[in-house]
Amino acid sequence: MVESALSNIYIYIYIYIYIYIYIYKIWVSSVGRRRVFSNPPPTHEMTENSVVHRGKVLTLGTMNPSVKRVEYAVRGPIVQRAVQLEQELKQGIQKPFTEVIKANIGDCHAMGQQPITFFRQVLALCCYPDLLEDNRFPEDTKTRARRILQACGGGSLGSYSASQGIEIVRQDVARYIEKRDGGIPCNPDNIYLTTGASDGITTMLKLLVSGEGSSRTGVMISIPQYPLYSAALAELSAVQISYYLDEENCWSLAVGELQHALEAARQYCRPRVLCIINPGNPTGQVQSRQCIEDVIKFAAEQNLFLMADEVYQDNVYADGCRFHSFKKVLFEMGSKYSDQVELVSFHSTSKCYMGECGFRAGYMEVVNMDPEVKVQLTKLVSVRLCPPVPGQVLLDLVVNPPLPEEPSYRTFFEERSATLAMLAEKARMTQQILNEVPGITCNPVQGAMYTFPRIQLPPKAIAQEKGQAPDMFYCMKLLEETGICLVPGSGFGQRDGTYHFRMTILPPTDKLKIVLAKIKEFHQSFTEQYS
Amino acid sequence: MVESALSNIYIYIYIYIYIYIYIYKIWVSSVGRRRVFSNPPPTHEMTENSVVHRGKVLTLGTMNPSVKRVEYAVRGPIVQRAVQLEQELKQGIQKPFTEVIKANIGDCHAMGQQPITFFRQVLALCCYPDLLEDNRFPEDTKTRARRILQACGGGSLGSYSASQGIEIVRQDVARYIEKRDGGIPCNPDNIYLTTGASDGITTMLKLLVSGEGSSRTGVMISIPQYPLYSAALAELSAVQISYYLDEENCWSLAVGELQHALEAARQYCRPRVLCIINPGNPTGQVQSRQCIEDVIKFAAEQNLFLMADEVYQDNVYADGCRFHSFKKVLFEMGSKYSDQVELVSFHSTSKCYMGECGFRAGYMEVVNMDPEVKVQLTKLVSVRLCPPVPGQVLLDLVVNPPLPEEPSYRTFFEERSATLAMLAEKARMTQQILNEVPGITCNPVQGAMYTFPRIQLPPKAIAQEKGQAPDMFYCMKLLEETGICLVPGSGFGQRDGTYHFRMTILPPTDKLKIVLAKIKEFHQSFTEQYS
């Protein structure tokens, strides 16, 4: 009887353990579910009078959590404060400055850069074709306008274009790429016109991201990066794999660093994409041909889809630097690579010498894309119907500018050269003046439109500001005291313990000199104040 | 002892049951997880020489499965075939027709509608401000252009605008809405300019969708619907809740049907959004004021966020029909509703009398949106920097057209009236001629730009075509035989066993007559052939 009683006790203990485990599992799964569900249970009961006490359907608690995670420093809190300050100035409120200078964003025309006359003449003709009878317009602008209008439904910019873009524009883009790349062929069917490069980049990432948990797509992006990438990845719930550019070596890219980042990432995601920005944003470096070749080899070996953001391809200033397109280098590496490596390259009308940001135009070229996926891409872009047609017109003119024998050539050439020369001059000046400031070090601005100098921040500035990145504190103070709007390095990513800001080189030369002098003065007083 | 042995047996049975349940739960959860992973395991091993045998990174198997699910009939296979046919005609290949007529999409200018002179003059002035010195432009076009350019950074359309849109344009939109709605106030801060209405709709849905499994956001859309909605929901992996419009009652919306659809959907998702298209696309109905009030009450009672697609607000043709905005009706229902119901309304420059699709412009007004969510919305739209600026200019002119005392008024008024009168005439004609065809029945085209007639298909046509919807088979055959491009009803959704097509009323009157005659003839011969 004692034995039997004992055996009963053991059995009861087993039962209790099983019941306990079972209940625990149910509890865990319900808690987990509650955590995953961002949609809280309704907080009210529906009654006849419930309308009066109805809560919001859409709140921070119920909204898409991926959207909540998105950050975009280039238009973040510092820019909102800059806009407020501008309004306060307008209202006559006294400030230590008379003007807010927005050096936060590559917005060329807003900084006084003039549009290219030829582009705007053709655009005016396309908008209002009655002007085709006007003698003040050079004959070549009219020829262009007529050709473009003929390619538009009903001869009007007001018609939808094909989803991939107007056919003749895609043909012109293909010819432009062939010329740029020394004759390497480009198929217009591989060209997709976009609403600015941002649209192309987010569309491609949307196509590339899949999987859940540790099978989620990992996307390699440089640090510092242009925050469109991190924002798009957050929105898509993709995994960001950061690789660091080497600040000591002029923000160059080392394959060892890529390898290191990739290996670590394989533990928690499935890396599939490698994004490169060349010339660099925010870092202004121009990649060497050798480096591009190394990156392509790495992508081939590691089975990565390459995304090359080449929107600054005409913005190269430093002696000895040249822009090499990923496509050209890929094809020069032979068919072992050029037949296989999947690449998409982005370009835009917003940068280079034209700086036409407001038109939101650009293109992407896909290379070696699986034909079935291309069908899916074409379907995906068809949902937004078409890119803005005025932007398509502008892009056509950018890739197909006046020829030397045409009447608009001289003015076009002079305007383009003057803008690029001015940018080169401002790049040199920015680097030189910033490097004179004790506590600021700055790599050469080899290309693009930005400098990303490193700033030494005094210990008290780093220590005292809870909940705000020290460089955000620095930039906010600079804005309040001088009216100069920069973006803190933390918005782009930087190595722990280092601080930077991004500044455009776009303000007119005279104003840029003042901006740089003010930054110098501010940095010195800030350092004294917080040392 | 017998008792004790018996009690032991019971205990063992309990234990077995618990173990069984426990194992079953673990199995279920692992299977569920496997199904969620859309990323198949890698099919190749990396070796030194792997580059040569490297498979594609991006394939149908590895791409985003949500993108794969997207369908968009308005630009689907039938349109691709239409483009092919056009090219074949150009190459001189003989067809039973000499021209492809695209009645598949509301592309007004492509169908010969002329742009409004005032709009295009101001756009030309803004593109090329040297024209401000030209005497051929009326003074009011110059005043407008100067005012808009002053609101652009650096006085250029090439600058980025604020992410929400140019401030004065948003102010003008707000005044337009106030005037339209009989003085009900509109705050410019609630206006977001968009890249066409499609952009606004997808942005709002992106914000609204959250949750997993049975807590996933459910979005109610009408059937038939405009396929942008189903495409956006597929991309966001949201749950589509279909409610049917009543074809027997001129495609009207009954709250009973909403209730029915909502209750069924609560079993498998969390319904949070109700989308309405008024005037209807593809169905052409105009909702009565009473119906809108009923819908608002329903949304209030059921805690639904209202999305009102009102892009056809000027396209109302039928006697006794009027456009009532959801905003106006909401505010006329008193503060019990107007303080609470969350609403977003969309408008566009692509439709109405202007039909400027290519400029990709529009706006949305958010009403009663949680201020914290508005901050998130503003952040989200800032990632795409800004809507195209030429489109913003156009939108400004649409909401702020010439006043009777201004020089451009007369021409503007005449052009607008002529276009709207022509559309009304074509709406009547389409309905009348189609209803004369045996086997085709067609509701009145009260508004918008489409008819969605029901077609009786003969049994052999329904039975024999495997893998292709019978109405797709019908439309494809129509295209091949007549060159007329329509969209099959299956692309919009329809009750099982019924068949339709969508056709725009946009071709010029003479051509529309021919199109309708050809459809009549085709329908008769098709019916004979497959009976």
C-alpha cells in the first residue's frame, strides 16, 4: 500500500507538471500575440450612444508599426525648427541672425543655382505648344518639343505615359548610358523611369525584401548612409546590415569590412542586397575603379544583388578622381561577371549640374534581372500609372542635351560648365576653411554636394544632454545662434563616439564663406562653453 | 487494489492526453511558422568557382510574395496586347482594323480632350520665367505665375517644396474646399499634396494597416472596385473586405450589405477602414446625400476610418444627381459625428474637366486625425521629399481658377463648360446605344468617366475557356477583331456568374459612335458563335 501510494504521488506530480507546462505555454502564446498585435483590443463597447464616446480608430497604438520606426533626418526636427525660425523672423521676432540658411539638403535652385535655359525653354514649349509659333525660341528647342509631344498620347503632357516611361525617353536614356560607358550596350527595355531616384530605390527594395525572422532579407548599406535607405528598410521591415566607410582613408570602402559585416549578419538574417552610393552621400568620396571591381567580385562571390546609387555621376571635382559606373566596370570584368551579377543603377535629374529636384525625375537601369521578375517589376510600377510626364521630358533633355552644331549648344555648355566649376570651387573652399578650425577635420569633397566633417565635442556637451544625440544638440544650438541649418551625423550613422554633421556646399560663394566663418566661430565658443 | 489500479489507469490516460495535446501544439506552431517563411532555403553552396554557376539572387521564388500577389487590370495583359497590336499596325501588318482605340483607362488628353489654356499658360510662365516679359500672355496668368514662383525656393520649380506641399497651394486648396462645402472650415494643415490620388490612397493605407493573423487590418472596398485598392492591399498584406454594390439599383450602396460584409469579416480580421468611391469608378453612379449620411453613421457606429475617393467630383451628368462631399455631409450631421469620425478625402488633377493625368497631382484632406498620427504621416511623406512641383502648380490653378473679372475667365469658362457638356452628351449616348444591344444592359452613367455594362455570355464562351475569365476571353477577342481595348469586369470584381466590361466614355463623339457600333456588332456575332 505504501508503494502504491508513493507511485500515486509521483503520478500526481507528473500531472501537475504537465498541466503547469500546458498553462504556461498558453499564457506565453497569448502574451506573445498581444505583443505582436499592435492593434489593441477595442476599449469601448458599442451601444446606441457609443458614437459620443468613440475613440480614434487610427492612433499611435494602432497605426502601422513599421511606419512608426521610419526616421528621416534630412527633413527631421532640426529642419522643422528651421522653418519655425523663418516664420518667427517674418513676424519680426528678434534673432541673432537675419536669415535662415538651409545647408541641410541638396536643394540647388533653392540656394540660387539657375536652371539650364535650354531645359526650361523646351519644357515651356511642351506645356503650352502655342509657343511653337514664337520666334524667340531657338529652332532646336522646338524640334525637341515637337518630338517629345509626338510621343505623348494626344500630343499632350497631360496624358499618362507607359508605366515604364515614354518609349523615346527610355531610348534616349539607353543611348546616354552607352555613350557614358564607352559603347557597352544598353537595352531601353531595361530602363524604368522613376519619380526621382528615391522612388526607384524604394521600388527595388520592395521587390527584394521577403522572409520572416532569421530568413528576413538583409540589405547592406554604408555607414554613414543617406537615410532614405534606412527609412525604406524600416518601412519594409527588412534587416539593415551596416558596413562602415573608412574615415581615415577618405571614406573609402574596404572589402574586408564588407566581409566582416556580412558574416556577422548571416547569424540573424539572409543577406541579399548590397547598396553603394558613389559619389558618396553624405561623405563626398569618389570610388576608385579598383574598389568598384572589388565590390563587384564580392557581390558575385556572396550572391548579392547590387544597387548602385549614382545620382552624383557628374559631380566629381577632385584632381585624379573620375566617375566609373558600376555597369561599365562590370562589363569590363568579362562575361564571368557581366553575364551574372544582378545590378540596378539609379540616376536623377535632381543633382549634377541641373539640380532640378522639384520635377521628381530619374531612371533606373536593371542589368541581368530575371525576366520573370522584370514582368513583376513592370506590373508593380503600373499601379502608380506613370512617373510625372514633365519630369520625363526634363530627363530626356538631360540625357540628350544640345549638340555642338545646334543653336542652343553654346549657352547650354557655358551654363553647365559655370555651375560645375562653381561647385568644384566651393568643394575646395569648404574643405579648406573647415580644416582650419581646431576640433574639426574634414576629408576632401571629391564629389557629390556635401561635406561630412568630424567634430570634436567637449565632454560636458556629450555628457549633459540626455535623450538627445550630442551632435543633434550641437546642430540645434548652431541653428538657434546663427540661423545655419545642418544635419547631425547621427541622422546618417557614424562610428560610436565620433560626431559629425552634413553640410551642403550649395550656398552661393559669398554666403558659403559667411556660413563657414560662422561655423568656425560657433565651434570655438561651443567648445569653450562645454569644456 | 482494484480501485487503486483503476485510479492509476485514469491517471495514465490523463497523462497521455496532456502529452498528446502538448506535442500537437508544438507541431501546429512549427507548421504555421514554416508556411509564413516565403524565402526558400538557398539552393546552392558557395565555392571558389561558384561565380560561374551562380543563380539569380532575385527570382519569382525569392521576391517579395506580397508584390507577386498584386494585380492591376487597368494596365494588365489586355493593354499589353493592345500596345503590341499598335506596333504591328505600324509595321504594316494587316489587321481587321486600322487603329487601336484605348477605352481602357481614363486618359482624357490621349483621347483628344484639349488642355485648359489658362493652366498651360501659367505652367509655361513658371517653367520659363523669361516669358513674364511677353505681351501675349494675359496679365492674370503672369500674376499667378509670379505668386507661385515667389512661394518656390529660389523662385524655381526646380526646388524641393515642403513635404506636405507648397504652403500657398495648401491654403488655396483649403479655400476651395470651404467654398465647395458651403463655408465649412478647412485647415490648410490638414491638406497633403500628393503625386496623383493613387499616391495619397496608398500612403493612407500604409499608415492604417497593422496586425497579424486574425488581428490584421481589414479594409472594406466596393465590388466592383477600382483595382488600385486591391493592388495596394495585396502589397501591404492587408485583408480586403468586399461589399457589393447593387447593380439592380443603379449600383447604389446599401448599409445592410456593409453590415453583412463587416460581420462576416470580423471572424478573420480586424475591420478598421471603409473605402468609398463617389462618383463611382468603374460603375459611374453618384451617391445620394442620404446614402452618404447612412455610410457615415455606419462608420461611426462600427468604428471605421473613412476613405472617400472623390476624384470625379466635377463629373456629374445625370439630371437630379449632385455631388455631395463626405466632409460636408459629415459636418451637417452635427458635432456628434463631425467631432469624431475620422475621414480622408482624395482629389486629383487627372479627372473632372481638366484631365491632366500626366502631371501626377492631387491632394488629400484629413479630418479628425489624431495629431500624433499626423506627425507620423508628415514624417512618412517627407521620405519621398515632395510631390512633383509642376503638378502642385497645376493643382493650385485647378482649385483657384480665373475669377469672372479676370481676363482669362471667359476662355476658361468656355473651355470647361464645353468639356463637361461633351462628357455629359457622351455619357447619355453610351448608355443609350449599349442598352439597345440584346444581351447588354447598362446602368445610367450618372457621373465619372466610365460605363460598366453587364454582358450575357453564351454558355460555350463560359465553359470552354479554361484558365481565362470568360469576360477576359470576350474582351481579348473584341480587341483582336476590332482594335477596341476595354477592361474585363473580372479585373474590378463582380458577382459570381455575372460578366461586365469597363469602357471609358472619353473617345471623341464621332469615334465613340463607331466604337459603340462595333461593340454591338461584335457582341451579336460573338453570341452567335458561342451559343
